[in-house]
Amino acid sequence: MDTKKELVVPRIENGTVIDHIPTNVLYQIVHILGLENYEDEVLIGNYLTSHKFIRKGIIKVKNKYFDNEEINKIALVAPMVTIIRIKNYEVIEKLEAEIPDHIDNFVKCMNPRCITNHEAIPTKFDVIDKKSLKLRCHYCEKFVTKDTIRFCE
Ligand SMILES: [Zn+2]
């Protein structure tokens, strides 16, 4: 990689790089991860040129490693992103965000009558279709799709 490109989004010493983000969901991921309130360096690049896609987004978060639940959340809106963990400027782990078979706790059921919207019960969904993104509520059996997906606050 030439140095000119490196300067666009500087390297980080420790933390996470989320790469190959589709440009239209970049800010959604920023929100899902709560990075608006993160009090350390966050580098956001969008519409950058890449080899894999024509344009892509990238997020670099200093001194932060995301857990599986957070990575699953990312996968729901951007299944193809690459998560890269950096330590002392070296890549220690590289993984692709994958949609899990079951999603607990963080997706909101869209059915106003669902018990999870009335009682302090964590939501539970089975993933019916990973490609088009279709989830079924464990309690009321209503579907949540890519267009109606909301996350619990
Ligand atoms: Zn429900």
C-alpha cells in the first residue's frame, strides 16, 4: 500500500479496524456500536476506494476490542465486513462478521403486543433467512426483516 493512502486513515497502535463497510450503512454501524459517545480516537472514512468494492467505508477505533454480541450486531446490517484486531500496530486477528443462528437481547420485536415490549424479558430471535435477513421472534413468532430491524436501546 502506498503512503498516500495510509495518510487518509492513519494506522492505530491498539484497537479495532472495521473494514469493507458498505458506504450506505457506515453511520448506522457507528450508531450501533455507540461510537458517538466513545471517548477515545475514532477514525471514520467513507467512500474510500478499495479493491473489493468500488467504494467502501472504514472505521478505526483506538483501544477498543468488540465482543461477539457487538460483532453480531454489525453483521446484521453489513454481513461482509472484516473485523481486524490490532495490537502494537500488528494484526492479531482478522475475522468476517457473520450472522448467527440465534439472536438474543439486542434486536427489538416490532409487534407492539409482544411480551418483550411489555415485560422485562430479553428478546430472542431465530434467524430464518441470513441472506435477505429475516428473523422470527421466539415469543410471538412475528418476523423482523432488514427494513424493520431495530435495536434495543
Ligand atoms: Zn415478539
